Amino acid sequence: MAKRDFYDVLGVDRSASAEEIKKGYRKKAKELHPDRNADNPQAEAQFKEANEAYDILKDPEKKAAYDRYGHAAFDGGMGGGPRGPRGGGMGGNADFASAFSDVFEDLFGDFVGGGGRGGARTRASRGSDLRYNMRITLEEAYGGTKKTIRVPRLSACDSCNGTGAEGGAEPVTCPTCSGMGKVRAQQGFFTVERSCPTCGGSGQIVKNPCKACGGAGRKEKEASLSVSIPAGVETGTRIRLSGEGEAGLRGGPAGDLYIFVTVADHPIFKRDDVTLFCRVPVSMARAALGGEVEVPTIDGGRSRVKVPAGSQSGRQMRLRGKGMPALRGGGQGDMLIELAVETPVNLTARQKELLEEFEKLSAENNPEGSSFFDKVKHFWDGMKN
């Protein structure tokens, strides 16, 4: 059977760059790897074919010869032309190990070619980050506050200073992997690297584990922390406390603690960014005659607001600078007062009498009502016609 074109094997154009050829090889190698194609008896042969194609096309000199003469450049029929691998074997100048190491180490992690680039794993690892949900009042968000919180977390063991060894002794090199953290095994035509079963990939073991922490180097403790909440925070604000997360393994740096703030709803004020809203009820008489109402402010103070005569429900007045502060500076928001005109209930006989008299005298003093009923009359007249 005639050999397939190497560019077709890798799924790239003949004008492909070196990087595009490498990407094509990575895609094909991942797709055809025998470990991922146990049910496909052709996968190994196709995998070898992709390796052979990549070995030729990644080398500028071999690629130039292939582009000029095709497969004949490597079949021995071109005199002094380059010679290379035939079929799918591991012999010749295929340099399969180099290609395998170059690409598959970052694809599969566990696989490297003979003499690959693996090394000792990092012995110390960073501790995990922690999250703490904090609920505060709107008043606390307005002025800023300090809170003391208690956080359960894994902290470095005091008995072994975080080493995991009795008396704080340093771990020793793992005898199984000689400190590399990995062990190799031959599997078919390639070499497999796995985490060392003795040390779990750390490259070190603890001969005499600490009795207090069982060799873990960390113990769960409850930490008491003081947290400063800046003025202007709102729901969703995240505060980072560096190094206040869980302790790292084997002396590694601690993680961080993230405070997620939720501002509780307020019974009087509603908030939109730095603007506050306050709905203030006023009597029907006060709204009609005008006057003043006293309203609260978020700082605990009071402000008098003038209600213009003839005010309707929904009318808003602005109190400048009485809203929320902007986080990290940037000024102060405003407070909007929204009037809610109340209709009296549970009237006495005298009140009803007065209101009935008032209704007879005020038919022409209700502009919105007059306008509405004029429109209704016009609508009904139009329907008749």
C-alpha cells in the first residue's frame, strides 16, 4: 500500500508553518494514542505514522527534501539524499523519543520519552484559599466597621513546625524514586512515568511522623482575625486577606482568605449603588396644603423636607450628599425622598361629613381626575359614532 502524504497524515497544508505542523501533530497524537483507542486495532499503526510524519516535517532539512522528492527522498532512491525511517518501526533516524518528549509531556502529563524532561516535583505546595461570608448592616456599610471573625483552618503544626516529622526533623529523600517524585515503567513501545507510590510524588518521606499531627504537618485550628470593612462596600464586595488561608504543605506559603460581603436589607432605606431611596408617607391634607416633613438619614440624623402644595404620590425630592459614600473615595451619593400620599381610614361621622362637603367643593381642583374623565368621555363618544 502506498504511503500517505505526510501533510495529510497530520491534517495540515503544505504551506503550514513549523508551529502549525506541531499543532497538527499534537492533535493527531492525542486523537490516535493507543491508550485512548483500546478498541481500535489500527490506532498504534496510525500513531506511529503520525510520529514518522512529524519527525520528517519538523526538521527543516528533511522537510525540504520531502517537499522536493516526496517519500522517495527517504527510500534510498535519491543517491545521497537524506535517509530516514521506513514503515512504523523505532529504528533508523526517526528520533521518536525526541518528538515524543517534546509534545506528549505537556499533552498527557504522565508520558515522557526516553530521557525526557521530567524532574523532581515541588516539595512545598501552597495552602488552599478560604472563603468567609460576612453579613453587615447598611449602617455599617455606610460608615465602615471592624469585625472579629473566627475561621477554622489548617494551620502549621506547632509540634513539628509544619515538617510532619517528630521534633521538627527534615524529611528525607524517598529511596524509591531518589527524590524525583516519579517512577518509570516500560509499557509497549513507550515509557510511562507515574507518581511515586511511596512518597506520593513529593520526592521526600517522613521517617518518624509527628504524633501531634500524624505526619501531616498541619492541624485544624480556629483562628481569630480582625477584619476592617471600608465605607461604601456593597453586596458582592470581596476583601482579600493575604496569607490567612490554610497553611502550605512542607513549609509552603499559606493560601489567602477571601471575605465576601453581603449588605442586609434595611427597613427604611433602599440602595442603588451610592443613591439611597426613602419612601415617606404624608397625609392627604398635608400633600394638598403643603408643609414640611421630617425624614431620617443613614448617618442617624434628621432632615426637614418641604412638601410643595398639591404634591402627588410618587413625587421625589433630592437631598444632596445624604446617600452612600463611594468605595475607595469618590464622593457621596444623594438620597431621594419619594412621597406616598395616604388616604385616611376608619373615619368618624364628622370626618365623613367634612370630606363629603369637601368633595362637592373640590370637583374642579383635581387636574388629573378631570383630565382622565374628559378622555373617557371622548372615548365613549367616539365609540357611539
